[in-house]
Amino acid sequence: MKNVITYINSNNNRYISELKDFLRIPSISITLKHKKDMIKSADFVAKKLKEAGIQKVKVIKTKGNPLVYAEWLGAPGKPTVLIYGHYDVQPVDPLELWDTPPFDPTVKNGKIYARGATDDKGQIFMHIKSVEAFLKTAGKLPLNIKFVIEGEEEIGSRNLQNFVNKNSKLLKCDAILISDTALFGPGIPTITYGLRGIAYMEIEVTGPNRDLHSGTFGGAVANPINILAGMISKLMNKDGHITIPGFYDDVIKITKSEKENIKKLKFSEKNYAKTLGVKELKGEKTYSTLERTWIRPTLDCNGIIGGFTDKGAKTVIPSKVTAKISMRLVPNQDPIKIAKLFTKYIKQITPKSVTVKVNDLHGGYPIVVSLNDKATIAASKAIARAFGKKTVFMREGGSIPIVITFAKKLKASPVLMGLGLNTENLHSPNEHFNLNHFHLGILSSAFFFDEFSK
Ligand code: BES
Ligand code: MN
Ligand code: MN
């Protein structure tokens, strides 16, 4: 291990400069506009895996963005880890709120600023670089490695779902290592043992067959925006409880011991509110903030499109309005069932004065991993070794829909060893990644290979 660590330490600057090359590619998956950049990004990952010393690397075409598969199986009899991550990134809007251009990576105060820095390019790169350190020093790894890096995580991983379902032999492994989550706080080694699921819906409300003058027609027909706003407000009561019938039926209640463990974590609701710039925190009654975001399901409107939104004042009753609504789910809620309950309830509360259409955009299952799992134990030892501190365990409010598919299909347990921070502006302007965590993440990855091979 000594040579591996020395290599990682002495190549740090080059690692950062290569990460910058990766971050310059605008691999935004939500539109088709960046098709070429998706291919460029996949090719970049493949090239870096080859440069790390892995010979078997493939860029695999899908109906959507390509995925990168690589394997190094030179340790027969030893366990196999599958490393998963995503090279696609979120859109950059609102662009004017970025201090430096999103695809011109800039280092300031030990942090690298760019879209995708923490979610998830910087974190994928840690594993590629720890593999490089082993292969360039020892010429081998202490266990077998497979990589699956996709380009559609931010849009629901549909093509990877298909790929995993069809290729369970190819992907056979003993653990799935994922760095796409956050540390509990700066400098705190963390393993995440739970992710929420998601059901992402769209509601279209249509009123009159065309936009109308709001003076001439105001008072004659229902305004779709007014109606939709009223419908949205019916989805939750004043206690923050979701009112969709059956919504909570499959929710597993938090155990006493988990509640106590969460309470033990050093977390200040006051500081949290302050960093978010809000006067008070708000959520489901009788639960703490960590409980509300980790172990309770939630519902949020993500956007409303409709009516006149330009500068100035245009008097109009819009013909149509759309709302995007996502629900975060916890075990054992099923996104398909939740989507059906949502659709049924929306139809039920839609007044006769408008018509409604509900679309199910995508979904993902929640997951909770056992803390007694071998890979989880190895990861908690590894990250503690890198940071020189005791590991803490947390759950996460975000979702990574492919994780449950991997776990079920490959019958291997996922390990969420993320090095990001929830304050690193993922999905938001000025996304960044702490370069000290990047470095410690490369060491954690190397220590994981060591620990898990034993
Ligand atoms: N890396 C995130 C998940 C995440 C978010 C982990 C926050 C830790 C903290 C992932 O890239 C993501 O954004 N997932 C989406 C999934 C969705 C698009 C299906 C999410 O959670 O919104
Ligand atoms: Mn991510
Ligand atoms: Mn993301």
C-alpha cells in the first residue's frame, strides 16, 4: 500500500488537471442538444480507464447515451467490486448566477468549481485514479474490478436498467461501490446506508381552447392556473402530511434505535436554516429535519409552466398550464403504485371546468442497506483510514434509481461511499467539489480495495 499512497500523493496536481479536462465537457443529459458531448464524455472516461492500465474497456451504445464498461479481472479467487457512477450532469440555468462559467473549471480556496464537479464527475474520477495508482505501482489490484459509468442518471437511468437486466452475468460481482452521495459534513468520514426513491409526475390542466383576454372573459371560465394552484395545495395538509389516499400505506416506521442514532449526529437545525437563508425550517409535523429528509416521504412541486411569464403585464387567461411534481419515497413504497395513487387522486380533485392529464415521467425505488454487510464494513474502515477519524453512518434524501436494480439483479450489496457535501451546490449554480475530499476519496477508494480483498 505504501507505494500506492505515495503515488496518489505525488500525482495529485496531475489528477486535478485531468479532472478539469473532464469537467470542460458539457455533458448535460436532459436535452438532445448535447448528444456529441455525451459521446465525448463517454470516450473521455474510456480513455482515462485505459490510461489507468485497464485493457478491457468498452464504450457501449444504447438507445440513449453511451455507457462505459471496463474490467480488470487479474485476481482470481478474490472478490469483485463493480464501481458505478454517472458522467452526465444537470443543466446550468440560471447561468447568470454562476461566478465562473460552468464548463470552465476554476480552482478557488481548495475547491474546484464546475457543473458536475461533485455530481458526479469528480467522484467517478477518484476511483479511476486509485485504480491507476495500483496498476502503475504494483502492476495489479488486490481484487477484481468492473466499472459501469452511465450518461443518463440525471434522467432516470432507463437504458442502464435494460442493460443491467440483460447482462447480469457480465456484471456479476460481490459488491457495488458508488461514490455519488455526500459526507455528513466537511472532514467527516461517512457511509450512507439509505437513499430515498422517487416518483416524478407531470400534471397538465387545460381550460378554454385558446388563450383569452382576461377582461372580456374573466369571470366566465375557470382559469387553469388558479385551478392547478388549488389542486396542488390539496396534496398536503397544514401539518405537512401528504393527503393522497393510500400514500403512507407501505411506509416502514422508524425504529427507536435508528431514531436515537440520528439524534446522536451533531446537527444544528438553526445553522442549517441559516445556511439556507430561511427564517424557519418547515416540514412534516413531529419529525426532526434529518428524519424528514431521510426517513419520511415528501412531495414537492418542481416547476409550473403556463401563462404570461415575460416582463411587464399582459392580461390573459391561459388555455393550459403544467406542473412538475416529485415525491421522494422511503421503504417499502413502490414508485409505480405511488404514481397510480397520485393520478387517481388528481383526477378525483379536478373540477369539471377543466380537463386534466397526468404523466408519469420516471420513478425509482428507495433502498436501505444493512450496516452488517461485509462491503459496508470494509468501506467504513477504508474511509476512516483515509480521514484518520471514526466513520459516521447516515441516510440520504436524494435518489439514485439504479442502485436497487443493481442490488436485486446482481444479488450484491451496494456501498455508498460518497465524498461530496450537500452544500456543494449540486444541481444549482456554482457547483463545486472540495479538492481535499477528492484526494481523501482517492485514498479511501484504494483502502477499500485493500480492505475488501482481505
Ligand atoms: N447524486 C445525486 C443523488 C444525491 C443527491 C445524493 C443529493 C446525495 C445527495 C444524483 O445524481 C441525483 O441527482 N439523483 C436524482 C435522481 C433523479 C433524477 C431520478 C435526484 O435525487 O433528484
Ligand atoms: Mn449524482
Ligand atoms: Mn444529480
